[in-house]
Amino acid sequence: MKEELEVIVNLHMHTRYSDGSGAHKDIAAAALKAGVDAVIVTDHNVWTQGFEGYYKEKTKKTLMLIGEEVHDQARSPQKNHLLVFGAGRELATFADNPQRLIDQAREAGGLTFLAHPDDPAAPAFNETDISWEDWSAQNYTGIELWNALSELKTVVPTKLHGAFYAFFPALVARHPIPATVAKWDELLAQGRQVVAIGGSDAHALRLKLGPFARIIYPYEFHFRTVNTHVLLPAPLNGDVNADKKLIYEALAAGHCFVGYDLPAPTRGFRFTAQGLEKTAVMGDEIAAKGGVTLQAKLPSAAEIRLLKDGQVIQTWKNKMSCAHITAEPGAYRIEVYRRYLGKLRGWIYSNPIYMR
Ligand SMILES: [Zn+2]
Ligand SMILES: [Zn+2]
């Protein structure tokens, strides 16, 4: 990949076609306001047709793509939610068998991501645990490393906490759920390539808390928080099908990172590997032989951690770039942290570069 172009994609969200409160046009309006390049709508167990395309306002435009979040509604509890992008067909009929669902989505040319792999119960809000269970599954594209809504469930032991975070949404996001990160590292350690994405799981639900009613949370707020930044080999040119293909191919290859854009924009982050014969970007493989220079660069200074097979091997504080030379095979990835509203928070999670 010579020169990459970066597009900001907000993915995983719900409309009135399932349990969200907004319409597709509300999502488009919020996306235009927040300035995201594309959104992927994923209603529960329904592939909504007729909404894909560019939505425009003055000089701004945003691309809406339609995927689906599939799970078995007859299962109790209703675990194993799977995000499907780009299959171009309804797949909810395969919901009762996660492996068959993944295989069918693949056969249709689609991408599959395990949604909110750890999604704890929130008894104060009658929310049950809907984590991913079926870890024997194979051949999915990746996992939703950071799900903004699952994280909210980790901080609301009581209704009072819920009320607090309803009014101070910026305090919720700290980092992906650690168990999910550990599970990802475990899968990578098996030699698998597993693409990480960040999802908002936006519903824009109206929550009544005593005398107050709040929207938890507005689509536009979500679009300014956890995004998936995708690196493309060519610019989007306005043709819906061509642009959709570019985005989905880059996601499938792991040419992307998860950015929490609220504290500061993450646009411009890069993680590359320079080997003897080629340069690799996030998601790529590169030969370890002869040594490789790993490099990360940030849009603004922060704390950079380089991980190899799930272990931090080097940390740089208050830096805008870093480099590390190695000839050791492994899955290398970057995490970046920065202080925001009194806490050190996860800011950027790269996909791995696989040194073989
Ligand atoms: Zn879900
Ligand atoms: Zn969802």
C-alpha cells in the first residue's frame, strides 16, 4: 500500500426498525453534523433495504451502508450477537447456529464481527449479560473490541449511577473491556488474524429517570466518540458500490484502527513496519527475517505502548512518534493513552502487524 487515505467510519447502530429510536435520516443528519465519512447501520435481525447511499448537506456528504446484527431470539439468554456487513442479503434465518451464520455470510461475500464479546448484566436497568459464548466459532473476520454501550453497562451498578452518566456522557468511555482485549490477544496468540473494530451500538433511547428524560445517547454524540478509522488505497469517489467495496475490503484486511475521538481527534494515527523488502500497515503480514522497523505516529503527543503477543514491550510517554527494531516473529500492536477529564483513557487501538 503506497499512500493511504483515511476515512472515519462509525458502525453498529440501531433505528426504529429494531430497538433504536431514530430513523435512517436522523442517523444521516447526525453523521453529517459529526463529520464522519461513513456509517454502518445494523438493526437486529433485519436487513433494511433502500437506505444505502450518500446523504448530502451543502458541501458535506456521508455514506450510509446497511449491515445487520444477527442473534437467536429463541435462545435464553440472547447471547452471540454477530455483526454482518456487505453480505447483501437477509441472514437472520441462520441465527440459531453461529458457525452456519458466519459461513453463510462469508459465502455471500460478507464480513462478520463478534459484537460486544463481553457485555455484562446491568440489573438496575433489567439488562442481562449478552456476551459472546460460542468461542469455538471459526472464520469470522474479527471482533468488536470496543463497544461504547457495553462499557456503559460496566459503570452503572445503580439507577443513580445511570442518572449521573446520562448527564455526563463524556465520563463513560475509559477503554475497551479488559476481558475483551485479553480474549483478542489469546486469539492472536493462536496464530489467527482477527480484525478489531470499535462500535457505538447507538440506539438513542429515551430513558426516564424520575423527573428527567434523557436520550442515551444521541447518535451525534456517539459519532464523536468511538470510531473505526479505515485506511483506503484510493479515495472514495462518490460511486456507492465502488466506495462500499473499498471500505469493506480495507476492513476485511484489518487496515484500520479504533479511535476514541472525543478527547482529541485520532485522525492521522499510523502504525507501519518497514522490512527488507516491503512496508506493511496495520493488518498486514511481514517477514521477520532480516529485521523490521516498527513505527507509530500520532496526531498529537500521548502515551504509546507497543505490545507483542499481548505483552507491553515498550512504552513512550508524551510522544508523537516512536520506533522499535526487532526480528522476532509475533503479533505487534499499539495502544495509545491520554489524560481526559481526570483519567488516563484509552485513545487509540491499532490492528496488529503480523511478523511471521
Ligand atoms: Zn447486540
Ligand atoms: Zn447492537
